[in-house]
Amino acid sequence: MEQNAEVIANAINGSLKIIEQDREKEIISRRFGLNGQKETLEQIGDMLSITRERVRQLEKAILIRLRVCSEEGEIPELAAAEKVIIRNLTETGRIARVSTLADKIYGRTTTASERSGLAFIGNISASLTTIDENDNYYASIGIAEYGSTSEVKKKVDEVVSVIKKNKKPMTLDELDGKLDYEHPSHIEAVASISKQLASLNGLWGLAKWPTVNPKNIRDKIFVVLETKKEPMHFADIAKAISESDFKRKNVTIQAIHNELIKDERFVLIGRGIYALDSWGYKKGTVSDIIKNILEKAGKPLTREEIVREVLHSRKVKETTILLNLQNKKYFVKVGKNSYKLAA
């Protein structure tokens, strides 16, 4: 991986050597953040005592000149860097966020200047396509043969459109059935550069959907239960969140319990055990459940029938159900073994 870092550094230095004037080198270095933080046109203009529009014109002219030199093979160091970048892009679906690609090439978490250097190479290489970061897309680099900047954006927008029409998260295989790609990994690569999308547990959806991008404790609880598809104790929910792929997962058991109590989606069905109301569980005490069962039946039910029905919606001991049946305010015993609602 250190060898890759050296190759990238040589390509950047070799490219900068093409620029004869120090002022132009300064503009490119500062605009891309090659030596630190990126600077705006206005910041560079103030530093050089020229207008921001003049900085923009110079930057554009320099990049065009470097790209021409790249196409004509006048930057020998660039070819080796292109080879490294393209090899890694081939392994990641032909396109990737600059940050993801840089970390893969360097084999570690990269610095801002290292990522900026990679973006610089992408901008001047005839073999690569770049996408600048904005509200819809992450800064990305792709193999030029895979498509121009506009073509890649069109592919991203197509994936977003399919997910929007589906109205719920989709797996890569489901997306593959709706799109014409060589492999689902290519869809994943394209989707990953969209700021409108997010993924979690193998599902892709809109970033505003809590199921793929939970932003608070309640959303994370919901995702855990929806994924588990069965009732869980609040302590187990807390553990599942701490072991998840969520961005922020350091939560206390007490915080989990508090959110479970406050949110109508979560139903207490046993001692510390919660389920989703969408599974058919209703809020209420064991007595409330028994009353609902008898009302729905419209006739007396045996003790065994009541116990069986209650256990379908509550994780409680049989003795707890029998104790609640003794409440004469709500239930009346009929014969030896049956009960009906009190008048």
C-alpha cells in the first residue's frame, strides 16, 4: 500500500511540473487542497490580489492544459497512477466515492490532502471520470469507459427513481431485476455515490427513510425489531443496537426503555418484552386482552381457550392470566370451567 502512495505522489508531482508559473501552481494546489484544506476562488483571489473570476479562468485553463498533456502521454508518472486507480475501481464496481477509493488504495483511513490528490488526478486523467460533490452526489471517480460525468449521473438518478417508485427499501437483487447492469455490485457502486440514498442490512432506500438511515433511538429500535421479526427484551434491543452498523450506537439501556414506553409503535407484551404494533399486537393489560377476546367471541370461553388466545399476544405466565380471570369486576365464571364478561 505504501507503494501505491508513492505512485500517487509521483503522479501529482509530475503533473505539477508541467505548470511553469508558480502562481498557477499555487492556484491548483490551493483549489484542490493538495497541501491541506481546499480554498475558495475568493480566498485565492484575495491572496493573489486578483478577482475570483480570474482565478476561475486560470484554474479552468490549467486543467485543460494538463488534460491535453495527459492524453498525449506527456506526464509519464500519471500512467502508473491511472493503472493503480483503475485496478481498484474495477474491484469496486467501476466507480466509487473519492474517500472510499482513497482508503482502499492507501490501505488505511486517508487524510484530506491524500483524498484531494486523488481527485486532482481524476480531473486531469483522460482515463478517468470525476463527479464533483454537491447536494445530490458525493465526490467520486469512475473509469472513463464506464461513462462520462453526465452519463454516470444519469445512472445514479435512474437507481434513485426505481427506489422512489418502489416506495420501500430494495435489495441489490431486486434492483438488478429492474435495471440493466452486468452485476449487482455495479448497481451498489452507482448507488453509493448518491446523497439521496442510504443502505442498511443489505437494503437500499431513500436517505430520509428511517429503515435504512435511522437518525434517532426510536428509529433504531424499530429497525432492530423489524429485522429480528419477533418480540425482544429491551436489554436485548440495546445490545443489538450496540452491535449494529448504525452510525451512532452508544445508547444506554435506560434510554432504550424510555423510548419504548413513549412510542406508540412499540407494544409491551411481557415483562420487559416489546413487539411492533404492525404485527397485530395491541396495547393494554392482560385484563384488557381477555376482555377483547371475550367481546370478539361473543360467547363464554373455557379457561383453556382464553389462556391460549392471550398467549398469542402476550408473553406472560399462565398463572398471570388465571389471576386476572378472578377479577369479578370484569369477568364472571360460567359453570365449572368457562368465563364471560361481567354485565
